[in-house]
Amino acid sequence: MRVLLVGGHNGAMNDLYIGVMSGTSLDGVDAVLVDFAGHTLDVLAHAHRPFEPALAAEMLALNTAGANELHRAALAANALVRTCAHAVAALLASSGAAAGQVRAIGAHGQTVRHRPGAFDGTGYTIQLNSPALLAELSGIAVVADLRSRDVAARGQGAPLVPAFHRAVFARPGESVAVLNIGGIANLTVLHADGRTIGFDCGPGNLLMDHWCQLHTGQPYDTAGAWAASGQVDAALLAQMLADPYFALPAPKSTGRDLFNPAWLSAQLRHRSLALRPEDIQATLAELTATACTNDALCHSPEAGELLVCGGGALNDHLMLRLAARLPASRVDRTDTRGLPAMLVEACAFAWLARAFCQREPGNLSAVTGAAGPRVLGALYPA
């Protein structure tokens, strides 16, 4: 799994970094060991460690105010990092690399509150994380707190992956769109003239996963088969798309602060009795597909290719709906470019850790709205 980096530069014979990612879907930790030597990104190993159900439930609960939440958040962060440390150990064991050979781990943590620009003009973004504990457990330097500098510079702090998308997926003279569908969906547009834009489109998998868990007991809708068995309710879809977030101009970002079970309950309050659960699932899939393709058509109508990554890329029904709504574009998983769809975000955080270590900016102000390029992160030495 080797990918040529756009604008890369020759490095040492071995230029090893680890990226650790736990996304909005709360399914677990993905970790990758990446060698950035030369002009390439070479994924040497991948490990996934699922969250214990109690930890996933606690991190979900911490998205909203609750009793004793500072204490609970600290303990959840420790548990999260122990899961990350197990994933890192698995990477080293499977690759044969030693901890001392790895320059740093890029550890994003788990976002539980994201309110950039709110309240006092600066706002905040909060990730559950204990990077000092991860450095202690792994014996590897950790780069963490990757969003707050962008927020301090009046940016959204998200999405951060467009700079990485540009490095791995841009093609000279071509416009390419990259759609990451995790819990939240975000779009990157790599214009032929070198401009890059990106923003959160809205919900990705999180509402579908919630509804599937609630009605089938399964954590997600495998291949979108349940959604495919239902019928889209046009009135409900229109009602959901009327949420003001979808009409906001970029830069913009969102998360569980807005799109959550309470939001869905409010949308269903006057319609749920008339619809089967599978019809609502079909409508939620169409919400994701419509929001994403509306943004793609608005911001990159000339793009001949939409590359999809994240867990949503494994949802066959959702991929078909994206393709149906973008008949003039090829809709493919990022696997066709050499980088598996489920590894893109973890690779991005390895890349961001490397950018920090080289004191290079990790944000794109045209994407986040920050006052300018900033070196992102804080270092916890081994």
C-alpha cells in the first residue's frame, strides 16, 4: 500500500509515524504504521481495536452535559488511551518495528464537544485524550491536541483531512472530490488550479447507526441492506434538509452537538407513526447521500471523480445512491488510488504528526477559516 505524495520531499531511509484515529461512529480505534521515506506514503501495518461497549456508551454520554462529567471524562480518556496503546503494540508486533524507530504517534482522541466560534467568539473543541499516558505506555512520542490551535486562530478546527487529501489524491490539471463518510461526512474539493476547499456536509453514518442499533440491535446496517429494503419518505427528507446547517456557507463544521438522537427524535415527532423503521433508515441514507452530493454539485461540478473513504464507503446502498445522484462523475472508494478507505483518516493523523515534527502547517485556512496556516498539535516526548 504505497502512495506517491504530491509535493513530498526526500527524507531518511525510514521515516516512521503512527496515526491513531477513533471517529464519531465510536466503533473503535484504527491505527496505522506509515513510512514517509522519499516521496511516498507506505502503510506498513494496520490494527483495529474495538471499544468495550461500556466505554463507547460513556463517550457517547459525554457528548452532552451530565453529572460528575469532569471525573468521568478523565477516566474515559484513560480507557480510550489504553485501547490506543493496545493497537500501537499490535502494529509494532506485526511489523517487527521497535518503538524507538517510530518518530511520533499522531493521536487525535475522541471529540465530545465541538463549538468553534461559539459563546465568546473563540469557542472550543474538546477531545477525550490522555497523550501523556499514551507516551508512557507506548514508549513513543505523542503529538496530540491537533485542533485547538486552528480554533484559537478563529478557525473551525475541522476538517483537518483536506490538507492530507491534497497530498495524496491531487492530480495536476484535474479536479477531484474526496468524500469522507464517518459519523459525520466531510467533503474535500481539489481543484485543477491547486485550490483546496473542504467542510463538513452533515451527518454521515451516525444517525443511520443509531437507528439501526435501536431497531435491529446491530451496531450498523451491513452494506446498507436494511436501508435498501425501505422506501424514502420525501416529506421527511425535505424536512430534515431544511435544517439551517445545510444552507450555511463554508467554512463550517459539525458533530454530535447538532446531529444526534435528540435531533432525529425532533424530526420524527410528527411522522414516525406513519413510517416503518426501514423507511426511516432509507430516508436517513438518502439524507446523507443528498447532503453530500448537493455539496459536490455546488462546489465541484467539474470534478470527474468522487473518491469515498471512511466507514460509509463500505455501505453498498449508500455508494449506489451517491453514484445515482452524480451521474457525470466516477464514484469509487479510495482503494482505487492505493489507500484503503478505512485507513485514510488514521494515515491523515500520522501525516499531521509528521507535519508537527517538521514544524510545517497542518491546516488549510481556506478550509477551516483560520487566520492563516498554523503548526498544529502539542508534543508529549517518549
